[in-house]
Amino acid sequence: MSSLEKLKNFLAQEIIPDLEEAIDEMFSFIEKAKMASIADKEELQELQEMHSECKDIVSEIEAGEMEEEEAKELLEEFVEMKTADED
């Protein structure tokens, strides 16, 4: 399996669902609190931006606009980030 395929699968099956869950939790938290702090709003915005960037990467891969080497580097970064979050 190529790095492009691995990256696409990792994003689609791991990262994007995790981000969607975190975004939903943040919305729920803000809704229950009836108010959001600036930090909460910034965190929500960062999560939404990362979600959008991940979807853009998947689109790039599907359109054949990403090189194998770039996919390999991104995959390493995402795996590292995911394992750091789990610690």
C-alpha cells in the first residue's frame, strides 16, 4: 500500500472521526455551559480548521495532486500527533 493510500485511510478512519467527536463534545460543552470562554472558542476554531485541512488533504490525494513523499511525511506527522494524544 502506498503512503498516499495509507495517509488517506488514516485520515478517513482515525483522524477525521476523532476530530468530529472532539468538535461535537466542544459544542455540547459550550451549549451546556450556555457560554463559551475565549479559550473554548479558540479550541473549537482550531479543531474545525484541522478538520477542514484533513478533508482537504483527502481531496488532494483523491485528485492525484499529492506526491508520495509529501504523503509519507504527513502520515508520519499525523501518526506522531495521534500517539502523543493517546499518552
